[in-house]
Amino acid sequence: MPISIDVLQQVDAYRWRLPRHGEMLTEGLVLADADLLAHLAKDGTLDQLYGVACLPGIVGPALAMPDAHQGYGFPIGGVAAFDPVEGVVSPGGVGYDINCGVRLLRSKLAAADLTGQPLTRLIDALAAGVPAGVGEGGPQRLGDPDLRRVMELGAAWAVGRGWGSPADLEFCEAGGALQGADPDAVSQRAMQRGRDQAGSLGAGNHFLELGEVVQVYDAQAAQAFGLTEGQLVVWIHSGSRGLGHQVCDDYLRILGRDPQAIHPRDRQLVATRPASENGRAYLGAMAAAANFAFNNRQMLTMRLRDITGQSLGLGPAALGLGLVYDVAHNVAKLETHQVQGRPRPVWVHRKGATRALGPGHPELPDRYRAVGQPVLVPGDMGRASYVLKGTALAEEQTFASSAHGAGRAMSRTQAKKLGQGRRLEQELLAQHILVRAKSRATLAEEMPEAYKDVATVVGVMHGAGLATLVARTRPLAVIKG
Amino acid sequence: MAARHGTLTHTADLGLWVEADSLPELMAAAVEALSRLMTAGPRQGEIAWLPVDLEGRDYAELLVELLNEVVYRLDGEGLISVALEVAELSPVRLAGRLGVIPRGPGHEAGEPVKAVTYHQASVTPLGAGWRARVIMDV
């Protein structure tokens, strides 16, 4: 019997408890308002949250962010922390697209200077020059030695080749590379899928968006992040492509056959002790895939910089395409959090969720330390995206985690049906948004109506005090894979 | 009955159902259905046959393993799966060979399936035949 939203107990306007019952080892905490709860009622998010709360060694509540929806194993928008000894790591708690993530770049350009033909020329040049779409390879095929170095070094691999600057690494979560990456734990099949995909956007919900900062809510934080109203900014959303998917698939299979692993009823939730042989191997492979993704976004950034410079006839200094931040959405990381007033290391799984460190955290770059981490929450291609900042409260209540996007409101199939007979490109153009998509099907699947309103999602984060609003951007031109 | 297939809705992703008279036919039909979903275009050309020898805990797991083989062959090697010949099929083993052709300019990319999941995967009797369902990560 699916869990009904009726069992949720309201804590305040934005927090709902899923009381501990059945085999749950802890309670669940759902962040939502009444509108978002109505979405939860339509799918299996609460059942999946229940499953997460049953995993051994869970510390604190099993969390569902405001953009949560049904996934596999963990819900998308699910966050959970586990004790390093008594707890688990779960490939289903990280997801298939390991370190699917987003980065935001500021510029020295005013969006108003780029309307009309210059914007059309630029988005067309980017659509032609940025590899995107199903099975689309990157700019170069990597041999084993280079691919292994990418998996060890992350974004530093590209920077080491002149595709970016050390400053880019400073503004990536974890410096653009997770520690402990072990290329030997990555299968030949995973490497085969990844070797010609470095520097490519991919398909599905991945995108590159030129946007304009249309509203600043927090002047101090916006200044620290280098954001001003009217400014042109660029969002890039991509991940570890086929390599990450194969790593997840490989370890679901390996753990599924491991008698020492933990086998919940939901096979996608299979898990193991972090220190077990297969646990260590998965964590090494996961970090390697995460680093592939960091490097992927770095290579995409350099392609963006090169093409934008050529298209507009401007040098790097005039463009000023500097990284605001790069965050991972799908990872498990060993982090230290305050639990019941004491620091405690835990394996934090964020699946479709973003880290959101508060002010003063030592992992933040100096430039942001006084205000907190930029929390990047892209919306759909027709409405808006938001920049928030992490808070101390998030560190106390959500293992420093936040929502990562709008979250889907309807299935891809439903969206395609809704898109039949419609000219979505023209509809968006009427809203002054240029769209270049590799396929009409992708365009329909990703139409604005297919997503919840991201304003509602960030409204919950802001209202709950877990991440607070800094700025809003609107899309000007979007490339979909 | 001739094998049939269709798609299912899932919040973020896509499902596939297949029906056939026998389990070997069900597996072969699932391969063809997923392959058509991922790539449109002609299936002509010389078929290369690749051995498959998969293990699982039940038919549903074997089906997921098999379909992930189809995903890998396309994404990792540019090969479109066009046929499956089953030599042995039990609840814990599927052995046979997968027929593939190279992806060419006449082929058009379809759904960006990146993995086939165990989530709600099932193989169940349906009258005198069988029905399968899987959810795919796209």
C-alpha cells in the first residue's frame, strides 16, 4: 500500500514529518508547501523515502527536498547521511548520472547589448560547436592514460591543458575533484562509454543557457558572487555521461550478488558498508566518475568561452566569463556535520540535491566565506533560475543540502503528448527565448509545463531558512541536448 | 500471439512493456523494442553475433541485464541490437547471442536511454504467455 501524504505531520509551513513506523530506523523530513505536497501525492516519493529511512546506520532524518519526486531507490531530491562504520553507501543513493551538476558563469556583458542578431548568432554558434544530444561525442577521443588522468584529476585535467585557469578550480565544489578516485575500480565498459564523451553536454535535461540577471534579492551576496542586474550569465548542466551510468549499473550488479551487502526489497537500494571491499571499490569508482563530470563541465566551459569570444569578437578579459560556482547533484561524500551538538563524520548521499554550506565554512573560497556557498537552482527553459546562498540552519537540519532544480511535474510521455501539434520553439520565441534542441522530442519532454515552478521550490528553501534568495535569472537562449 | 510492446509513464523517465507467448520470445521482443526506442532507421546489413551469458536472481533481473547489454552496445560501441537468439534460459541464466549492426548515417537517435533499472522491473505470466515491464533512466 503506497504511503499517503495524509500520514505526514506538519511541523511548520515548510516542514513535514514522516513519522517513524514499520521498519524505519529514523523519521523522514519533507520540505514542501501545500502545492508541492500535492505533487508528492501523485508518485512514490514517500515510499522511497521510507525505504531510505530503513537503511542501517542512517544518521538524522531521511530528507526530501522541495523538488523531490520518484526516482529509483532514493527519490530524486533525496538526502541521507550514514555512519562510516555502522552505515552504508548505496549506488542508488547517488544515482546513475554521477555528479550530474550545474555551473554558473558570470560575464562582463550586459544582456541588453546582446539582443537580436548577436544573440542569435551566438546561440547558433554554440549549438553548432558544443557537442550535445544522444550519443554525441566530445571534441577528442581519450586513450586510456588520459581517461585515467581525467578520472584522477577532475577539472584540473582540463585546466592543466590550458582549458581554464586555477581560479576555475577554486570555485568548484571540492576543488573540481573528489578525493579517493580509483580508476582501477572503473570497468572497461564504463571507460569505453566515456572515452569519446568528455566535453559533451549529453541529452535529456542537460542544457546550456544564456540568461540575464533580472532581480537581485541580496545585494551583499550578489556582490560577492559577482552578479548584477542586467548582466549576461551562463548556466551549464551536465554530468558524467555514459561513464557514470555504467559505473552505477556495474555496482548495482556487483552488490546485488554480494552476500555481504545489504539487500532491501527494492533492488535499486542495494547498499554495502563503506569499508567493505565492494564499498571501497564503489566509492573509488564513484569518485572517478564524479571527476569525469567535473572535467566535462570544465571542457564545456572552455568551448563556451572560445565560441563566445569568436562570435562576439571579444577577448577573454572583455568577456569576463568567470565561474561563480560549480556544484554536484548526485554524489556521496564523507563530510563532517554537527549531529546532536557534536561533529560527526557521515557519508552524505545527495541524489538530485545540492550542497549548501553556510557562512564561515572552511571549504568555501575566501571570496564567499562571509556570505555562504552559492546554491544554484536552475528552473525550466521558459521561466527562471535562481541563485541562493547556503545557511547555518541548513548545516544543522539538512546536512548542508538544498533543492537542485524545479523537479518534474509530469512524465516525459505526458509532456510529449502535451507537446503534440504545438510549435514550442515559436512559443518560447514569443517570450523572447531562443531554443536550439537536437530533437523535437527532447524539446517537448523538457517544455516548461513539464516542470514544477522553480519559484515555488526556492520559495520553500528560502521560507524554511535553509538557503536564501540572492538573485533570479531569466533565460535568453537555451541549447538542449 | 505476436509479440507486442509499448511505453509506460514514469515521473522522470520512461517505461517499457512487452508481451509474448514464451520467455525466449519475450526476451527477444524486449531487445527489439528497446532498440527501436533508442534508434530509428533501417535494420538491414550484415549481422554480427555477440555471445551473451547473463546471470540473475530471476527473470526480471535477467531482462534488466539483457537490456543493459543493448544500451552498452549502442552507447559504448555504436552497435544497434537487432536480434536475440536464446540458447538457454532459466530463472538464473540467459545464454545465447545478440545480433548487432553498426549504427550508420541512416539511423536517427531516439530516446536517450542511459540505463535500464531494477525499479519495478517484472516478468509475469499473462494468460498463456508472458508480460514484462522495465523502467529506463533517460
